[in-house]
Amino acid sequence: MMVDENSFVRRVLIYRLGSLGDTIVALPSLHLVERAFPRAERRLLTNFPVQRKAAAAQTILDGSGLVDGYFSYTVGVRHLNKLLNLRNAIRAWQPDVLVYLTRGRGIRIAKRDAMFFRSCGINRLVGVPFTQDMQCHRLHAATQQLEAEASRLARCIAELGDARLDDPASWDLRITEAENRAAQVVLEPAGKRPIIAISVGTKMQAKDWGVENWGNLLAAMAALYPGFALVLSGAREESAASERAAEGWRNAPGSGPVVNLCGFLTPRESAAVFQRARFFVGHDSGPMHMAAAVQTPCVAIFSARNIPAVWYPYGEQHKVIYHHVDCAGCGLETCTIQKKKCLTTITIDEVLSCVKLIAPPTLTLLRA
């Protein structure tokens, strides 16, 4: 009789850094960890957000049941006492297994991390990317595109089973009744109108398409989708820019109401709002990944700071606008020399064409 060694595991430490988008793309792997260790207590080792606007992993996962607790630390900490305190806290908890779900940062760092976790008393390490293949995103021969980060993570921990990336249940945030009620309350100004969700904010100047572009796009969308309500989402600091962009919608004849929710909802309540939207339009951002996770079709406007495909919203129902330029993959957070040419060359008509593809106005109006 074969014995399942996972059934004896009592505590699992999951290592994943990042904020909203990074947490969302790890959802299928987190669901897989839950299936592999259903009786174990699972805690997430993660970082405190680097930027104030960034949502911590706890605000996304609390209530999902995918993790039971957290260890947090500041990325880049080199103070010996702080590292010892973190190690001692983990060691005192006595995890049986580590599941490594962090981005590939080089084999040397992977080996360093493995040494640290073994010093915490963890003997079984799953998914540590000791090879270049595990560090990097594979190229699909058929599409000539790199695999998504969600796919790379799932591949690295494949010894635990199939992450079922194409199953919507693998992206389930398990929105609670309370979070659904919160979404219903804030959407009351929209009445019974169908809604379009928009997020014009971004943490990086290099990803910002510009308020003027957004305003012109929303003016055109208001004409295409009369009788719809526009819902703005994002951090509180993005409220004013969202309002300026929404003027394009408001000034269009016959446009529906605008509901500005920037800063009023938790990330999970925002997901409950996105779940009710006919479609979502936004930058390469955490809200975009969240809308995709709740299976809402997305139109995503990408800069070329990252190589294509890796961070696209997962699923065939989405449309991505990404312009290949000679400086693609720069990784810049602020672009001044090239003046964001990868973004400034994206036109209103180009985005509008993608919107029409995922939500044909005539068919959408018939469903309204």
C-alpha cells in the first residue's frame, strides 16, 4: 500500500514576494498547495509593500482560506539581527515543507535562499529554481510567446500536481458574502445599468498611458455604450486623475453615471465589483490581473518595459495592446529619454478596436 507523504505534513511555508498582481498570478499555485496539503496549516512568507499604493498580499488572500497566516519582512534587509529574528520566528513555527513561489532572481540567490530555509529547520524544499529552465520563462513553439509567470510557477512546483491553469476555479479568490454585499452597496448609484470597470492608475510613470488619452477613450466609449455606468477603481491617490479622465465620459451626450470607487474598497471588494462588470479596461496593473482572475474580459494597455506575454492577463478572452520597440525590456520605472514611445504610439482607435472585439456594442446593448 502506497503512503502519501503529504498527508503527514502539518505546516507548510509558502514563499512569495510582491503585491497585488504578483499575488494574483500565484493563485493557481496556491490552490494547488491547498489541494496537496489540505490538512496542513499554510503560512505565507512575503514582503511589506515597497510602495505605499501597493496592496499587501494579506489584503488579497485574507478570507480565501488559501493561507492561514503570514510572516512579513522588508525586502533587501541585511541587518543580521533582523534576519536572525525572521529565521527564529520561522524555526519556532516548525514548518515541514517550503513551497518556493518567488520570481526567478538568479541561481545564486536561489541557492542562498535554500540555505536560509534549511537553517530554519525545513528539510523539504519544493520549487526552488536551481536550474536556468526553472528561472526562465519557456518559449512556446506554436505562438513564439513566452509562458506566463503563472505557468512558470506551476511548472516549478509540478511535483505537487497539476495547477489546472485553464480552470476558472484555480483563480477563485473565494469572495465572501460580506464582500459581495459591499460591492452591491457601492454600485447602487449605477442602478440596474450594466457597468464598465476602468482603472487608469499605475504605480509607475513608465506604464502611464496619460489622462488625456483616457479621457478621449472614455468619450468614445460613452458613445458606443449608452445606458452603461462607468466604474472607476484604484488607490485613493488615483482618484483625482480618474475623475479627470472620466470627464470625457461625462461630457458625452447620453452617457450613464460615473461611480468613483478609488480608495473606498479593499482589493477583494474591488474584485467583487469587477465580477459584475461586462468588461475591464486598464494598464498593466494589479487591478487588471484581479479583473482577469474573476473571469471578466480585459483590454490591457502595456508598456514595453517588460518582455511581452509574461505578465499578460491569463486567458484567451482578453485583448492586450503591446508595441514592440527597440528599447523593449528596459525595466524602467520612469522613462524620460525615450519619452514612453512604447505607450505614446498606442492610439485611441487601437484600444477602441480591442474594446469592440471583447464587447461588441450591438450585442452588448441587446444584453443590457
